[in-house]
Amino acid sequence: MKKIIISHKLGTTCAVVIAAGEVSAIYFERNDSPRLVGNIYKGTVKNFLPGMQAAFVDIGREKNAFLQFNSPKDFSVGQSVLIQIEKDESGSKGARATLNISLAGRFLIFLPTLNYIGVSNKIRGGERDRLHALAKKIRPSDSGIIIRTAAQGCDEKILLDELVDLQSLWTKILELNAKRKPPALLKADDLLEKILRDEFTEDTEFIVDNLKIYRRLSERGNVTFYEGDAPIFEAFGVAEEISKIDKRELSLPSGGQIVIDKTEAFTAVDVNTGKFIGKTDFDETVLKTNLEAAQLLLKQLKLRDLGGIIIVDFIDMDNDAHKKILMDFLRERAAFDRNKTKIVDMTPLGLVEITRHSRS
């Protein structure tokens, strides 16, 4: 059974997903700093950069959104444009936007502006062929569909019903787009909506400490309102795991540590042995520390939802066999990440390159 523990305190909503007895995901949303990814806006072009095939779009926030496109567009300053946010604001940079709108359901993603059919890479063999054929059958001629991993085993009716709902949502967005003056938010990707879409299964149990959230989830059936004296996350033994996702330095079981630094361009991770010197030879000590670091890092990538480029400076290894063990370990474990995670390679300098698509 999957448990989802949700708390709303002091303007912050936090949800912790526990699957197979371990924390598998943590979601945060702060009232004063809402996530923008997935939001759909009617914006106004403020600056057009034809040489970069890009534009800056006013969406009603302090920073304009950066919109880049692959083909020439006849944009002009002051023109309104319908866009979706695909990357949040970071530092001095505004949000990154796209013209290619996507509306996600539990089983499929509807692409109203793209002629495309796709199936999750995690679905293989005959099931992949079956779902591709279903997508081809139900897809509107002028739109696209991506079948999600959760759709495995679904029949045509389930997929078609969800597609109809997403098409109806798109119609409402277009109606709002026609009525409202820019800049205007046409659709917000609500945190609870995202959790229900991406995490909910038939055997999910919700435990919440906020009455408003409880009422909203009550139609899902298995929902408990927490009234204990201890804070909810302490009561369920996940408070320590939550505290780790804000820490720069994390300890390894053997005594080493990893250090995570997120920049605007990429995430840098450094691994060191700390006080751990091992009981055997130095090479074995290094391999043990690096494997512990790899396991902890992959977990933190998921819990912190780190995306983009990740560069990891593992402890130097002279033994080629040990390098292969580490890289094989990373690739095997990365395959369990629901989000696409690619272990690129180890550079001549011993740095491991990773790319990951964040869930946002």
C-alpha cells in the first residue's frame, strides 16, 4: 500500500509519498513562492530576439518569461501569445516557456498543438505496441497523445474517457484566452491535482492534518484526518528525511559525505571519504564510499526533484574494474527513477555526467 502524508502549516503545503516502506517523493508548495511549471498564460511579447528565435513575454510577474521556438514565428512586440511554463524562475532568470501546450492526465498527456504519438519508454514489448495502436485510434487528427507509464493494462474506454476530459479542459482554456486581456493566468497546475494525477493508485491511503485538504480528498475514499499531538511528519517517522532535502552536506553510512550545490546552469556534487579510511586497502575504501554516494545521490535527485545537468565528482579511482562497477550501479539504479535519468559517461577527469528530467 502507498501512503501519502500531507500537511499544510504556515502557508506551506508538504506531501510525502511512502511506497514499499520508503519515502519515494516529497512535494513542497509555498503560498508566497508558488511553482509555475505547468501553468498556462496569455502573455504579451515585450521583446523579440529573431537571431535567437526567442522572445521575452510578460506574464504578469516581476520577471518576463523566456520563450524559445524551433521554427520562425511572425511575432511582434505587443502581440498576445498563449504559452505554458516548462521551467521555474531561477535566480535572475525568468521562467522558461513553450508554445507547445501539454495537458497531463493520469494515463495520458494531451498535446493540442502537436501532431504526435508517443508511449512511455518504461512500457516495453507487446504492451507498448498495443497502447501505441490505441493512441493512434483515439487521437484527434490535429492533436497529439503521449501514453504514460500508468496506462499499462488500461483499455480503450479508460484512455478515451480521460482524453475527452482533457479536450474539454483545453476548450475551457481557449475560451478564457478569448475573453481575458494579457497578462492572464489561464490555468494553474495545483499541487494536490498533481499528486492525485501522478501518485494516486487504487490502494493509496491519504493522511492529512488540514481540514480543507481533507474535504477535498474525501471523495477518494481512503483518507484519514490526523489529530495526534505530535507533528504529523514526526508521528510517521519521515521528519528527518524531509529535513535532508535542504541540506548541502549529507553523511554516508561509512562516514564519508556528499556535498550538493545547485547553480543556475547545473547541479554539482562532490564526494569525499571524510574520516572513513576503511579496514582493507584504499581502493576498496574508495569503491565502497563511491557506491554509498551513488545510492544516496540518486535518492536525493528524486526527493529534491533535481533536473537538467548533474556533474558528480566521485573520489578518484585508478582501478578500471571499480569504475565499471560504479557506472553499472548508477545505470541500474537510475532505471528505477520514474523520471527519465541518463547516466551519460565518466569524463577523462573522472567526473560523471548525469541528465535528468524533473517531474515539474
